[in-house]
Amino acid sequence: LEGFGYGRRDAIWQVRGLARHAQDPLPLTPAKGPVAFPVLRAAESVAWDYRASHHSTRGHPMGAYRSALCALGYPDARVLNQLPDGHRLRYVGMVICRQRPGSASGVTFFTLEDETGLVNVVVWRRVFERREVLCKTAKLLGIAGKLQVAEGVTHLVADDLFVPDLGDTEDARQARDAAPPSRDFH
């Protein structure tokens, strides 16, 4: 809507106002002057996009976390996928997919995502059972484990799962809330 000269919230405000009075028998004149909302911060714009369509051309919800993640020593997906076999690390990403094939003997496969790419995660049954609620519900997940790299494919084999503590800034809340639901167990 910005191409038409409206900010996102301004346009929503105008449309909701008109819709509310669409069935009124008397014609009403619009309110005098536009409502002025503060400009959305970058993380808020991305969060709005993700809530509406699970995607944004403006960025990724994890982008709001990147400086905090770097300060805590967590790599992004691009860096993780270039590390050698056997490297131990901790990673934080958005859960986009959980799979537990019947033929996998209780192993659950996760796909996590950040603003730079995807990370394949293997969670053995014992780890899953120890962190079952977290495995089934987390939108943002921390993995501690060891890389398994073979034939150009990288997997992070989880030793433990955790809820990342990235502070409670407005941008962090927006990013957490924006994470779309994952596609699970299909």
C-alpha cells in the first residue's frame, strides 16, 4: 500500500473505518485529516508481513536477533553449514518443519531456519523424550550438538535442546511472535 501513499497501519485504519459504516443508511463524511501513526520499525514491518503471509520481502524475523545471537556466540546457518564434521556448537533458529517417519526408529528430523538459510537437525529418541514439550511446541529453538557432514550434506545432531534467552526487547518480542507455525509430522 505504500505505493499508493498509505502506510500499512494508516490504510488498515481507513478500511476498517469505512467497513464499519458500509451498511449505514446515511452517507458519512470521513474524519478530518488522516490519522498519523508512528513509522513501523524494521522488525515490526517484518513481523506484520509474517503474520499476514508467513513471508516478508523486507527481511526475516531472525534478523532482529542476529546481533544478540552473535554476541552469545551462535553462528548463523550459512556459517554452520561450512563448519567441519564433528564440530560441536550451539545454534538458534526458527522451527519450520518437524518430521518423525515411522521408519526412523523414533528419530525426529527438524528443519530450522534463520535469515541466512536452513539447518537440518537430527533429534534422537532419548533427547526428544527428555525435551518432548519443547520439541513439539517451540517456534524458536536452541540446539546444542555436533555436526555430521557427509557428501556435502550437514546435519546438526542434537545432544540437547533449549529455549534461547535473547532478552525481552520489543524487536525480540515481535520476531518471536512473527514466527509462522511449523509444518509438523506429516
